[in-house]
Amino acid sequence: MDEGLLRLFTRLGDDRSEAIRIGEIASHLAQYKDVPAFLRSLLVADGTVTMALEAYFLEQIEISTLRQGKVLAPNDISALDLNKGQECLIREVQLTGVTSGTCYVRAMTVINTGRLSPLLFEQLVDEEEGIGAILRNVAKGSFREVIHIGKGGLMFNSDVHRSYRVSLNSLPALLITEEFEFSAYL
């Protein structure tokens, strides 16, 4: 397991896993006044980032899978009910503008595979679509909640990051960490 992924697992294991709630957003983002406004909105959004990027930048967004595979969790991740040594799936993607070539987001997803239906698992490993679109089409009733926003990168040299949890059937199943660079949003 590489150093960036180990840092991510360590950070996720330390997370208090409480959702950022409406009414608390302004207090959570008070220290992020230097972050471009649209990017601040993405940090707390619970919808599909790909659609928001396409609407804002008026270009198609390509989702490229950089790596995907099963790993053993190096530590507990309480926000995902994942125990040290338990097998999980990781998926690292990059969202890039087709016309501009700009990388808008790099994301790493940790998936508690025991919480997925066979159809959802198949769709996720197929790598054809983004997770947001797959959840919208296959996992009706999924619930997303932002649980962490921070400055700097956890895995990459980024300016800000966020982690959000996706629950399926009221059980945490996916933990997605997205990293953003300001230059793409100026």
C-alpha cells in the first residue's frame, strides 16, 4: 500500500464521523474564505459532483479510473464500520474536463464491500461511470453526508479536501475523499 493511501486510511481512522449539518455550514466554512465560491459549494454538496462541474464549466467531464483493487484495511475506519484487516475495495479516479483538459477533482473511495448488492458491486468495478451516477441509477435510497472538510491534501498535493459517507439501507458503505486544487476554479 502506498504512502498516500496509508495517510488517507490514517486520517479516515481518526475522523469523528459526524455529519456537517445544515445550519453548521457557515461555521465550518468560516476559515475557507480564500476558497473560490463554487469550490466552497462543492465542499458541502451532497449531490453528484460530476453534474455540478459540467453545469458550471459547460464542458463534459471524463472520469478516469487511476487504480482500483481490493486491500486489507490497515486500521479501523469507524465511519465505515470497517475493521483493521478487513478486506475493502479502493477506487481512485480523476475528473477531467474533456475540452479544457483541466483536472477538477481527484478522489479516492474506500468501499465496505459487504454492504453492496452484487449488481452495485459489478457497476462500481466496471469503471464506466462515476459513483454518483451509479448510486442514482442502481442504489435508490442511498444517503450521503459530508463528514470532514480540510485544508491541504491527504493523498496528493492539493489545496482542500473533503470526505463524505454514502449509506445504503441505513448502513455506511462508501467513504469518498475528494481533493481539489484552487487553480482549476479560478
